[in-house]
Amino acid sequence: MRTKCSAYLVFFMLAGLTPARAADHSAGTVALPARDVEVYRRQIAGVVARMETLRAVVARIDAAENIGSDTLASAAKEFTDLRRTLEKVQPSAVLAVTHDLLMTSCRLSAMASRLGIDAA
């Protein structure tokens, strides 16, 4: 069973989020306030660093590679833990959608990991 996970890689884009780049990618949107972005980046820095360590696993899931059940279970637990950590973060109103996407990417990545276990 092939599980397509490319959408889950959205959280890796957050590491390079700047007000100018955010505005460039979405025509018709306003630039994000630099201070809000910086405060949010500090709040989620640890989460993003932990996500970076899972990048290879997500890429392997996306490529439908054979991954051990232990690795997938560990990834699922880590993504679930990351989402719980993110639930405690209160972003500014202008970053609420970004924050929701980040939490959704954790949830979907955990689901993809669990599906990989089920498919094995």
C-alpha cells in the first residue's frame, strides 16, 4: 500500500518562513508582521528542530520505502507528542492558520506512520 505524504512536508517550510517570503507565495495576501513571525518562530523552534530529525522518515514514507515497524511507531509517537506540544502554543491571530497547518501536518504524519505499520 502506497501512502502519499508530500502534503505533510509543509511543516519543513516553516523553518524558512519570513514575512516577505510568506507574502511572495500567496498572491493577494498581506505580509505578516515581522514581530509576530519572530515571536512565533521562537515559540516553535524546539518543535521545528524535532521535526527536522523526522524529515528522513517522512521522505521514506513518501517514497513508499520499506520502513521497520519500530521506526514507524516511534515516528508516530513523536508526531503525536509534537502536536500536543503545539496545542500549548498560542500564536497571534495572523499566524493562527499557519499554526493550524503545522498541527495538521503532525497529525497527518502520525497517521501516515500508523498506516505504514498497518500495511507491513
